[in-house]
Amino acid sequence: MISLLIDGRPSHRLNPLDRGFQYGDGIFSTLPVEEGVPLFLDQHLDRLQRDALALGMPCPSRGDLMTDVSTLLKHHRRGILKLQLTRGVGGRGYRPPEHPAITRVVALHPAVTFPETYATQGVEVRYCHIRLGLNPALAGIKHMNRLEQVLARSEWDDPAIAEGLMLDYEGYLIEGTMTNVFLVSQGRIHTPQLDRCGVRGVMRALVLEAAGDLGWPLQESRLTPDSVAAAEEVFLTNSVIGLWPVRTLEGRQYTIGKATLEFREWLRNRTRSASQIASIAG
Amino acid sequence: MISLLIDGRPSHRLNPLDRGFQYGDGIFSTLPVEEGVPLFLDQHLDRLQRDALALGMPCPSRGDLMTDVSTLLKHHRRGILKLQLTRGVGGRGYRPPEHPAITRVVALHPAVTFPETYATQGVEVRYCHIRLGLNPALAGIKHMNRLEQVLARSEWDDPAIAEGLMLDYEGYLIEGTMTNVFLVSQGRIHTPQLDRCGVRGVMRALVLEAAGDLGWPLQESRLTPDSVAAAEEVFLTNSVIGLWPVRTLEGRQYTIGKATLEFREWLRNRTRSASQIASIAG
């Protein structure tokens, strides 16, 4: 059963005139709850604030969002939280209302369990055919216009394939349908530059932080499938899965090397300490 | 007051887990109702069917949609109909359900009244800064991922400006935020090729038909702001407004010439006869 709050009240009744439904005019963030602790909630609230600003939407107070989260976690110790903010109910027409009343939808979904081997032995990955359109004004934002990802994810139903990598319109590597991607090559970490499309994940930001901590030089740049083929290690991240090493990509095998192991360990420690701090604070 | 049917029943309560709200995973079509007649309903239903197919969604039966429309029109003679179809309620995750239960949302909004001069003397138009991303897989489809249009329409609030023209990522002219665009130049009609982005409007298809009828050569191609500056006449179309001549665009003045007048007349006649046929059939 999915617990849901709309504007702080338990409800499954959304006004269909909400601009989130009319135009996908909103943003979201997704994070796991483990042992009662919403992991990296602060970072997710920061991201919502940043994305709202980018779309010219006011952001509800942190207090309101944190109250929603506490309400949902009263009776649950595990699950996946999804926080959605939309530009509220508006008339017909694209023009945003001058003073939008933001809609807050916070849902607690059941925890997802991926095979343990995904994190330990790595995953099989493919390339998607559909490309990501380039739009600097929307790049980086986790907005509610996700048809490209829907079409990409519908390209395969082989359960052995855990994720699909997406290229942009010009053929550069950007991300997975639900993950960010990192390559390890000759002692450096490479990740796609997300200035023209793609989503800047919360876990991606943590990997950038980890690189500094661990002393790995990290570069954001335009990468191609050739860069991927030439890489020694490849790994994927998102808030729900943490880090998955890539084991196979379209026939090419990768080993789980030193870098992947170090980043996985760093993220695990960081997750553990974030969770302990949150427990103490809670 | 807006009358609304969800899956055929009067309701303002949409399940927030609907993929239309989660991902903008759906399509829509908008048309005016005049004297009890939904104008070009057949063409709009055709378009929904075509767009559903393009996104790999089943389309509800025409009968169901027509019943919804009749229900809403029982007590109203005028208004704007918006028909939305989404890939229904699904779990978390981009992957579409194997057998989606499509959600049908049909709404009757109040009629909009634009100044009469818009159609008779033309409108003032600007260029938008935000560009349209290129994605052939979504091009032409009136889908529910409309953030680009929302951001474009929020670029100006001068009520004297009736519409904003949008270029694609590479700088080619595509459309207005809510209209398709046509240029008249040296005896030919030009309209942007919509194979990489943009929406194929129902009224646009009628203009293509009109060109054949009226003997105007019409070309779909890559057009630039230079093509617009060099054109003798420019006009905009959509289902709700019909045809608006462009009077001013960023300082450049246009006259309402022979071509614009002929197309406007053709569309008016076609609308009148479509409306009469629908009245008799109804």
C-alpha cells in the first residue's frame, strides 16, 4: 500500500487541473528510507529548492516538507519516498499563474529489492535507441517531463538487463534511464557534462565529493560510446540503488576495479554516517 | 466552472499515481465548441489515435471518447474541450505497465475570447529565448511534456504580445508556444518541417489541405528567422484561434496579403461546413 500526502493531508485525490498533470510542470526527488531514516534528505530538499528556482517556481518551506516526511514515517521504517512539487492548479494555457499555489505530493512507496549481486558483482547494461533532446534551460533538473525515459525504459524487457544508457541527440553519453554514469580511465574518473540535458542526481554530487576525498581526479566532459568502450571500469549511481558496477555492456566485459571499490566503500560509509546523524537528530 | 469527466464519470479526483502526473506520460488535444458543435472532433480523435500509437499506448475507443464529449455538451453550447489520455496508474519506475489501463480525462473549459482584431488586423509576436530540444521520437506528438512551452510562455507578460515564436536547439524556426506558423514568400507557402520537434496541429493539417485546394505550392522545410524576415506574409494557426495574421514581429511589419486572406476564408468556410455537418449528424 502506498501512503500519500497531498499538501500535507492523506489523500489520493489530485485535482486533474493541476499543472503537474496538465503540462508536467513540476519537479521531484526520490530517496530510500532505511531503519526509519530518509537517506540524504537534506541533499534532496536542497535539490528540490535548486530545481524549483531553475523553473521559476516558489519552493515550499523545508519545514512543511519535513513534516510531510515525518508524518509518513510514523508507521513505516522502510520504503521509497517520492517528493513532488508542481506549479499548482491553473487555468488552461501554458502561462504560469503569477502567484502559483505550489502542490506538494509526498508518497511512501514499498521498498524495492534488487538482487544483492547488482551491487557486489555488477550489472548488465545496454544502450537505448532513443536519444535525449538538448535543452540547456532544463538540463540538470529532475522535472516531471520524463517521456524520454519512459520510452527508453520500454525498449527492453529482458530482466537480466538492469539499466539502459542514453546518448544525447548528438551522440554523446549522458546517463542511464534512472542513473548517472561514471567511467574510470587511466587513473581518472569521467562523467558526462550535464549542461545540455540529463539529471544531476544527489548520489552523483556525492561521487563528486568522494573523488575529492579519495584523491581521484574527476572530469565532467563530453563522452562518447568510444570513451565507454575504452574505459577500464564503469559504474552507475542513484539515490535508491547507491552504486552498481557495470559488468557487461553490449558484449564488452568490465572488471570491478580499485576505483569502483573505493567509491562504493566511500558511499557506504557516508550513507552509514548520514543515517546515524539523522537517527540521533530524529 | 469547469466540467470534468475522468474515465467517463464526473470527477475532480485524479489518482496522483497516474503516470500522466508522475511522468507526463500521456497526450492531449484541445478544440473549441461553438453552438453545441465540437469543431473538427473527428480530426482530433484521429490525432489522439495517431499520437497514442506513436507512444506505444492503446487508445480508448472513439465511442467512449464521443460519449464523454456528448455528456459534457448536454448542458453547454460553448467552451473549449480538452481531451487527455494517459498511460494510467502504475507503480514507481519509468517502465510502462505491460497492459496499461488508459486514463481518459475530458474537460470543458469556458470559452476564451481573444480580441476580434487578432483575426482581422493581425497580432504582435516575439521570439522566445528558450529553444526546443530535438527528439525525433517525440516530434509532432501533442504529448503532456510541455515544460518548454511553459517556460517560453513565461518569458513575457506584455498583453499586447499575442504569441511567441520558438526556434529549435539549432536555431531553426519551429512553431509558436501554442500555434503552428506559416510564411508566404514569392508565391509559395512555407512551414517548418516537424520531424525533430514541434507539434503537428489539427489546424496545420487543414492548412496543408487548403494549400492543395487553393493551388498554393506548400513546402515543409528548415526555416530560419531570416526566412521569417524575408517573408511577405506570416500567419499562425491552432484549433482554438483558427488563423491569426502576424502584424508585427520584433519591429518588422507585415501586411495581410492575398495568401493569408485566402487561407483564412478557406478555413472559415471549412469550419462552417464541418459545423453544419456535425449539427445535422448530431
